[in-house]
Amino acid sequence: MTTVNVLYFASLRDASGVASERVESEAADLQALYAELQSRHGFALPANRLRVAADGEFAQWRDALREGSEIAFIPPVSGG
């Protein structure tokens, strides 16, 4: 079991109802973590529409979860 801090932005924050949360997960990688959270919170966006960052740097979906990391899921943002 790995414990990480997850940050949500834009529509993901709206869907989860929180800007961040501490999560305990058995996910092997960032993609599996997102799948868990997508199921829990009902996120509509598939992983391939998001960027993921770990500890302040963009990461790859297949990167392993590391204990205590800060993970950010970043949806596409439109501006005006």
C-alpha cells in the first residue's frame, strides 16, 4: 500500500469535491491510480486527455507510485 497526496484541478476538482486528498492505493503506476480515482469520483475524462505530474514535474502514466509523492492530474484548460 502506497500513500500519496493527490491534487485535482478544474473539472476533476469539481467532480471530486476537493482540491486535494491523501490516498492509500495498491496501484502499480500513475495510470492505475487515476483509474481507481476515476471510479471512486466518477471522473468523465479518460487518462489520455490529461497530463500527470509527480512531485512538481510532468510524469509518464507508467511511472511507479512512490510513497509520499504529490500527484497532480491536470485536465485540458480552455481560456478566453
